[in-house]
Amino acid sequence: MKTALTGVEYILICMQANPGKSQDYYLKRLAKYKLGLKTFLLRGSPRNRGVGYFNRSSKYRNALWKNLAIEDVKYITWGGQKLRSKKSQMYLTTLGWNRANKARSKIGLAPYNAN
């Protein structure tokens, strides 16, 4: 029996169990959960990958999770030179942790304690 978790709930549970992974890691797992596809089939398919969950203007970013990677790669924009991280390291915020525990209870799992 497959219980229906929303995309956000699934990402929260994955992030709680595997913190510090890249955005791509979580999106691949989400697509595999939703669509049942193998990860090598997901390359170049942004419609099915849920990129809206992690873009900078997303309502989830910095509310439910944060990117705590060191920004050490320089890039040039129209406004000048800026820094960004080479690869993201996503972690849950307190609100995200609480929502992940609610999602865990929804599917019958015990909640994780925050360390």
C-alpha cells in the first residue's frame, strides 16, 4: 500500500534522514518516488524534477530548509561579481523539522529527535 505524501513532505523526510546532501539528490529521490523512474532517466527533464522546490524565490527555501554550503565560487552577473557554492548542502530549519515529523507520523513512522 502506497501512502500519498506530497512532494514537500517527501523531501522533508528525505532531508531529515539524509541531511547535507545536494538539491539534485533530493529531487532525484522525489522523482523516483512520484514517477518510479530510475535516476539516470531524470537528466534533462526539469518538468518532472520539481525544481520549484529549491529556487531562490521559493516559499520553502529558508523557511523549511537552508543551503549551508560555503560560497566560494566566483561568478559574474550584470550587477558585478558574486559568490555561490559549488554544490548545495541542504539542511532543515526548525519549522522544516517539525513538518517532517508530522509527515512521518502520517505514514506511521516514529518522529526523529532534533540533535
